[in-house]
Amino acid sequence: MDKHVGSKLDDFLDEEGLLAECEAMAKSLLRSVHETAKGLHKSGVMDELTMSEFDALCLPPDASTAEVKGLTREQIQALRNRVDDELK
């Protein structure tokens, strides 16, 4: 979508008091899609690469890497092991 058109749409929705409602609906949809993807991944239907793509598309910026920033190699490995254990 053209940025100019998107901006006009945001302006219109904001004037009508609908922008916050649309943003809330979008977040809710993204949460549902991500939860479905997590279930597919946990059951083995979806591979790790595809799951990481869903993480990038559905999670807020930096949410998928927020826990990793500033961690040591050992802490990252422990985190990966914990996630792997939870997915089993």
C-alpha cells in the first residue's frame, strides 16, 4: 500500500475514533495466528525456520530477541535448551 494512502487511512480512522479499535483487532488476529503457528510447530507440522518467520511477522519488534540481548553464550544455550524442552 502506498504510504500516502496508508497515512490518509490512518487519519480517517483516527478522526472517526476507529484507529485504536483497528489496531486492537490487528493485534488480536496476530496473537491468534501466532498461537496457531506455535501449536503447529510444537506438533512437528511446522519447521523451525517457518516458525521463526511467524515470530518475525506476528511478534512486536524485538520481542523475539528481547531475552537474548546482553546474555552470555551459556545463558543463550540454557534458554535454547529450556525452549526445546518446553516444545517436547
